[in-house]
Amino acid sequence: MSQPFISLNFLPKKKFKIDLVEGVTKTNFFSICYGALTTIGLLTFISYATNYVLIENLSYQRDQIGTIVGNLQVVAEIVLLCVFLPIGLLADKIGRRPVYSFGMFAMGLSYFLYPLATGIAELTLYRVIYAVGMGCATGMLGTVTADYPQNHTRGKMIAVTGILNATGVIFVSLVFARLPNNFAEMGFDQITAGKYAMWIVAGTCLVTSIVVALGLKKGTPTEEQKKIPYVKQIKAGLAEGKNPRIMLAYAAAFVARSDLVILGTFLVLWGVTAGVDAGMTTSEATSVARLLFVTSSMSALIASPIIGYLIDKFDRIVAVSFCMAIAACGYLSMFFVDNVLDSVYRPLFVLLGVGQQCAFFAATTLLGQEAPTMKRGAVVGVFNLAGALGILVSTGIGGRIFDSIGPSAPFIFIGVCNIFVCIFAIYVNKIAPSK
């Protein structure tokens, strides 16, 4: 009798094997891998694009940018709070791939419009379009990643997509973030150079939209999902929070999603402002700042298979506690950074990247283990909702304390939040350990 599911081996002797659920093909798997490679990397480019447009196109001063960036992120997170749950419910009704494809298309449209903004009002509108697209794309990336693997190999599946996420982020930081400087060296003015760079990113979003539209599995994991009324699905997603383990996943999402955005937004902003203060042009400062992000992302990439392997070997709640502790160490270490461009602090950026990846992996793996198949779209929707709320709080506060206290303040704030989730995980492990 033939094996009813596909098993993929990434190392000899089945040392790193992923078993897919029945009905998921290799085409489906490699399509979500391509989505993982491009989606997160492309969405991190928004930090480069925002800094560039504010400084070059709209001519804002260095001491105003932190607050504006924080405000734009707050607007985006309010939009995400409104759309994440409906997106999860819609995906349970019509399937994952049309929602994912639309999300990447909307992100591409926002990048096309971004350099055309003539003021903060227009920039905010384009950021709203971006937020809708980001909500659809990242929501479906997480949902499909939870749909495809069997539970005993879930950590390794998260590791593979995490490696691809980090690779995409590094590629965007090394290649796309350098495009404005490359175009400037060709003789284009700073505004035109930024415009052409953002339009290339827009085209890449469109390619991903096509790939996921054609390659992901059709339909929903179970046909019964289509018959459940929306109101009942919403109640089910919220009611699952009574399970302490899912509540822990929601709390971990609140911090882990904040980790990623704080790293992508304020680390790049820190580097750009330091470069501008040192007398660099905006394109030169952006090129230098990307190396900070690349350092953290590269360390996350290297650590990803180890993190995923260990998460599958240990209890998932214990893993959350341990991973949040590592993340806290990484973020709190930013307190000791004096000159962010000084290479002596690179080891701290390595720890920062590893900690951020640990937190994200632990939260996502625990959710995938605990979310019921019939309610997965709704539960993932609430999970993303918690993440959006975390980003809303962290960026709203982070932008202000970046300007008023110092560039390391947003990182220290998130480090403290990681400590609280670590303690909560220890508590959950005592009152409701994994079955």
C-alpha cells in the first residue's frame, strides 16, 4: 500500500524530514516556500521606502522622522486590527490562495504609489493599501504554513519557511535597499532613484502574487469550514483563547510580531539617522543601515534550522519560555550600544537576530500545534490580531521614545515585554501543560 502523504527529506538519514498532510503536493509545498522567500522580505522594504520618501521627497528633518514613522505604523496596525480576523474567516470560506494573491498584489500597488506621494496624507493612504495587502499576505503565509505539515514535523516546517523568510530579508537588504544608491550612481537624482527602486519592488510583489495564485492548494483544508457562519467562526476563534496554551500563543504573538517590526523599522531608522548625522547622503546612509539589518537577519538565517529542530524535540510551551528569554537578552542588549555604526557592536546585533527568530518560531509552532483544524483560519486570525495589537502598541510608543529618549529605547521596551511572556509561559506550563 502506497504512502498516503508526501515526506520531504532535507538531510541524509531523515535527520531533517517534513511530513506533509494528505493532499498537499510538492508543487503546493514549493509554492509556499517561494511565498515565504519573498513575502517577509518584501514587506520589510517598507522601512527603507518610508525613510527615503520622508527625507528626500518630503524633506522632513531628522528629529521629526521617528514620530512620523511611528504614526504611519500605528495607522497600518489599526488597519490590520480591522482586517486580520475577516481575512482569516474569508480564507476558511474561499480558500487560502486567492486571499494570498490579492495581498501581494495590494502590496505591489502600494510600493508603486509610495514615491508618488506629495504629502503625509497621501503617504498615509498608500500605507493603508500596503497594510491591507500585508494583512492578507502574512495572514495566509502563517495559515498555509500551519496547514501543510503534520504536527510532529511542524517545527521543521517553520524552520524551512523561517530560513526562506530570513534569506528574503537579506536579499532585499543587500540588493533592493541598495537600488536607490545604484540608480544615483548612474546619474539619476535622489527622488528618481528612489522611485525606480520602489517600482522594481512593486514588480516583484506582482510575481509572487501570480506564483501563489497558481501554486497553492485549492480550496480549504475541510469542506465543512465553508458551512460555518461567520459569526460562529468569530466566536470560535475568540473562545479558543480560554485554552491557556492558545492564550499563551496569542500573548507570544503580541510580542513576537512586535519583535520583527521593531527590528525592521527602528534598527534601519537608527542606522539611517546615524549615517545622516555623520554627513552621508540619504542613499548612502540607507546603504550603510541595511548592513545592520543584514547582520541580524543573517544570524537568524543560520540559527533557523537549529531552532526548528530543537522545538520539535522539546515541549512547545517550554520552548516558548526559553525562546522569549533569548529574545529579551537580544533586545535589552541594545542598551549598551553607543554608536550603532561601530562594528564592535555587531555581536549584539547577532544576538538580536537570533532572539527575534526564536520568539517568532516558538509562537508560530505552539499555535500550529494547538489550533483545531476546523477553526484554524479564525484562530490564526485572532493570533495575527494579537500580533497587530502588539505592533500598534510597540510602534506607537517606540516612535515617540525613539525621538524623546533615544534610539535604543524601543528595543529595551520590547525586551521587557519578552520577559513578561517568558514568565507567563512558565505559569502556563504549570497549570495547563501540553498533552
